[in-house]
Amino acid sequence: MRIHDASTKLVCCVCLAAWLANSAARAEDDFQKLKGRWRVTTYVADGVDSSDVVQQENAVWVFEPPYVRLIHQGVESKFKTTFDSESQPKQFDAEYAGDNPNLKAAHPRPIQGIYEIKGNGSLLRRCFATIESGKPRPKEFDAKRGSGNVIIVLERISPERNLAD
């Protein structure tokens, strides 16, 4: 009986390890799909649409696994980012990884959000609770007033495309 129990446990461990490796590979696939430069097309925070303002600022998001860099008004913010493509909706965690003490203080804990890749990989929609709201990871794409959430839609920038366009 004990041999059977040990064999069963071993098989379960092997299956779990294979599933975890597969899951990690799928999450890595999503990060690889996102690799490159992106710009904001939509920015809604707690019910306020600031898309026009954010677009004029020409912020650029650069996905370079395992980091996502945000370059905004000459300041770069670097976040170590992980993706969970198995969850529904898909989830991401982004932890500030730069050395700017002001930005480090502004991001005391990881940002926890959800995401979806749309338009054959040309659009990325992200939703997360603001640090200030202290709310948990959103369960749906909602940034209505009082939600404490932000929705950002990013559009892939092709290498030859000028940001000023």
C-alpha cells in the first residue's frame, strides 16, 4: 500500500510540474507577443477619460521580458512584470524595479491587474487598481467613477512609425 501511495504521489508531482512548466511557457508566450514598443490610445482612471492628454505626452511603453519600461516626459520607470495567462481574465503583476527613490516611494507594492491582447496582437488592454485606492486586482475591465481602477489601451508602434504621427 505504501509503494502505491508513493507512486501516486510521484505521478502527481510529475504532472503538477509539467502543468506548471506549460503554464509558465504560455505566460512567457504572451510576454513575447507583447515584446516591442507601444503607445497609449485610451486612458481612463476612476471614471475620468484623459486619453487626449496622455496621447499628447507621447509616453512610450517598451516590453522587454522580464521588464516593462514606461518612458514618460524624459523619466523612465522600469517594472519587473509577470503574466498569468491561465487566469480568466488573464493577470499581470508589475513591481517597480528602478532606482529612482521618488518612483520607488510611489510604488510601494506591486501593481496587480488584468489584461487582454486584442487585434491580432496589435492592441493590449490593461486594467488595474491605483496604488492610492488600495483595492485588490480587478475582476473585470471597469474604470467607472468610484472603482479606483485604471484602464489603459496600448497600440503597438511599428519600428518605422514616428511617435509624432
